[in-house]
Amino acid sequence: MAAARIRLGMVGGGRGAFIGAVHRIASRIDDKYELVAGALSSNPENAKLSGEDLLIAPDRSYASYQEMFKAEAAREDGIEAVSIVTPNHMHFPVAKAALEAGINVICDKPVTRTLEEALELEKLVQNSDSFFALTHNYSGYPLVRYAREMVERGDIGNIRIVQVEYPQEWLTEQQDSDNKQASWRTDPARSGAAGCLGDIGTHAFQLARFISGQKVTSVCADLTAFVPGRPVDDNVHVMMRFEGGAKGMLWSSQVAPGCENGLRIRLFGDKAGLSWSQENPNEMWFTPLAAPAQRITRRDDYWDSEYAVRGIRIPFGHPEGYLEAFGTIYNDIADVLQAKRDGKTVDIESWIPGIETGVEGLKFITAVLASSEADSRWTDL
């Protein structure tokens, strides 16, 4: 018998918000959630209209997250989890309030605006019975998970080189003030001190960490704001040293004409290499030393990987992509929350990005900012 759907609330993500719609689609793909409540905008009128759009009952469409958590905690059928899809500066106060109300948290990245907030939130999570997940959705792609397992079993040997990049073009020119997505992402008060670095550089960093399994110990960075008057970076270059001896390079940019969402990673060991691109996510290249390159496609008929296969929903050859990968993260979280109802745990919990991933991401951001400000001096995380 199927478990009852997770009763989900949402903070942010109302009319005009890109990422809120993505989270709602992702939560529905495997039919394990029901959106029953929301505080969907800091603007009360927009919150009300957004709740109507999503068919949320009027008495569960709230003007503030504080009001929602108080009311839902008092209901027998109150929300079990909340998705936080606000600009970065609201992640910490909303997550803190949810944890204090005993509500499980699904938070968009980066986990908070500052490292100090992330460390405080980490303590709250450690002292709470609530589950905390961070939606680094690219780790939900089946081939990304398969790459991780190939690295773990030694298919490419000892890792020597990690090259990861995430270029976009959408901020190449100054944006109008009415562009909501650009407005908050280039405002340090809402995005934090990191612009492109915090927005997409953190995705590239997490992908490198997730697949390689190695921690970054120090960075040498050069951040630039190419658009005149822009108060945060829009282009990032980082050299990285890994704890296992590997060396890496990370480039993220939002001022690269012709680039859409060009997240790409290449890893090279002493036996072979791996290459995967998010814009062509259903294939990966394995390049053994002195042997023909091998194209690996998204298949469930020969993979011996439970965690990679669980992200495949349709027969191979039919493409799956961004929304399905996001849905896999939500599916994994649902399995944890449904097991938690019965006082149980599930193995997939260790594969879900959590507060530790978030703190490490903020340590990376902080070190990169410090290195760049110090004329690209090597800086420890």
C-alpha cells in the first residue's frame, strides 16, 4: 500500500517566481507530495492571488511564514515539510522558524546568505528532530550518480584533475529594474556578497564535490563584475586544491554570450577520464587510457547502481532532464520523510545534500571572496 502523500507548505514561489514553479513540478513528478499551504510572497496581495492560482484553501494561504508555521503547527493535518524558495537572504530566518516549529525543511541553495548564518543553522539542525535537505538538483541526474559510483569503485583511478564550468549569458548586459530575477540576484542585501558565485558557482562546486568525493582544501580565485556598476561578481575563475591531491579549475559566468546553462564537468585520473554536460544529460563519455572512448547512456538494464537507476522513470532513449533530476531529489526526500513517520531510516538519506553540504558551500564562497580580495592569494577553506 502506498504511503500517504507528504503534506507540503511553501514559502516564496508566488506569481513571477521561476524556481517556485520548478519545485512544485518536481514535488509532483512521483506523486509523493500534496501542496496544502503557502506563504507565497512577502506582498500580501500577491500571496493571496498566488494561493488562488494554486488552488490552496483560503484559510491555508498565509500572508507570512510566521503566521503559516504557527497555524499549521496547531492543526492535526498541518504541513510536514516546507519548501523554501525565497531569495537568499530569507533562507536562514525561514529555515530557523520551521525547525523551531518541528517542520522538516527543503531549502533552495545556497543554504544561507552568510557563513555565520550557515553555521548557526547547522547547530539548529543538529539539535532538531526535523530533516533538512538542500536542493542541489544536479546531483539527481542518473548519469551524475553513476559517475560518482564509477569514481568510487576506481574506474578512472586516482583523480588528478577536476575541471568544472557553468557559463550563462543572461546578465551580459545591465538588466531593467523590473526584471525580478536579475534584481535580487545582483543585490548584495538579498543575494549576499557573491553574485554569480553564489547563484551558479555553488552548483559547479557541489557537482565537483559530489562526483569526486574529495574535499577542496584551498582556493585561488579571481572574481570580476564586468558590467559597469554591478555590485556583485558576474564572472568567476577559481583554482582548487583537493584533499586527495587532485587539482581543479572552476569557471562560472553569467556574461558569456552564446552560453545558456552550460554546466559541464570533466574528471581525469591515472587510468581514465569522465565527461558529462548538463545540456546533454543522457550521455557521458568514459575515456580509458590508450583505448577507444566509450559513450555511456542513461540505461537501467545493465547498471549495477541502485541510486542511479532510481532516477530513471521512462525507457532509455526517451530523454529525461532538469525537471526529472529535480524530481529525483524530491523523491529521495519523500522516502526519508515517509520512513521518518514510522521511526525508520533509509539508505538514500546519505545521498541527499543536507546542512553539511550547505555549510561547505558557504565556506567555499567565503574563501573564494577572500582570495579574490587578496589579489588571488591561496586561501584555505
